[in-house]
Amino acid sequence: MEYHSVTFHDYLGRRGYSSTNQAILRMIPNSLIQPGFHLVWRYWNPLCGYLLFLLYRRLGPRKYIATIITFTTSGFLFHDLFIYLVFGIFSFIFTLSFLFYSVVYITMSKKHYSTTHLYNGSKISIAFLNLSFIIGGLIIGYFINCFIFPNSFISKLTHLTLF
């Protein structure tokens, strides 16, 4: 099957979902229990995941560059730009966070961490580890954003609440 002909239904089937409703109900629990951070994103958000899958395939054979572009595009389009359009607050927190996620994704997929001691444990410990990567990426994105844009609304809000 060629990649350009993969339908949304095909994509859901490859992820083990029989319908959109099933995917919506199970996407987060299925994501968090994956035995590797690089596997979390296969189940996270089926609709955005499908669109990003199509983007990734269009970017060509350089998979590491395609991964970085796909992750940062997701962070910007589906998160930072969305927040700006809805709330009028602009930042790059999610774009930077997703850049971090792309580096972790590439590292873990290269090193096959799903088969190492890092991910040997119960589903709860695996979910905690994956959630730690997600939260850690958000914290890193937040602080880098505040460093780059010290006069932004987000940075000023931090100084009001933390100091």
C-alpha cells in the first residue's frame, strides 16, 4: 500500500482502533502505556496523528529531519497557534516542547529503549515514565520560551506568580 493512499480508516486500523469513537476513548491510556516514548505518539491523537503522518511521509527519506519538522509543526500549528487564535496569547512553549520530544523520540527509536531496563516494569510505571517525559518537555519549553521572550505575557505572568 502506498503512503499517499492511506486513508484515515486505514491509519486507525494500523493503530489497533476499529472506529474513531474507540480511538477517542482509548487514545490517551493506550499512548501512556507504550513501552517507549517513541511509541507514545502512535496512539496519542489519531486525527492530528493522521495529518502529521501524511506530512512526515511527504517530507521524504531523511527521517530525522522529517521527525523534527513534524513534531515542531505539531507544536506550533495544533498548540501555540491555536492558543494564540483562541486566547490572543502568543508563545512558542509547545513548539519548543515538541522540539524536545522529537529529540527524545529520535534517541529512543535509535537506541531501542523499549527493550531495555528503562521500560521494564508495570504499566503504571511505564505510564509515569512517559508522562514524566511529556511534563518535562513542557517545563523545558516553558523556561526556554521565558528566556527567549522575557517581556512576553507568559514571562510576566510567571514573575507575578512565582516571585
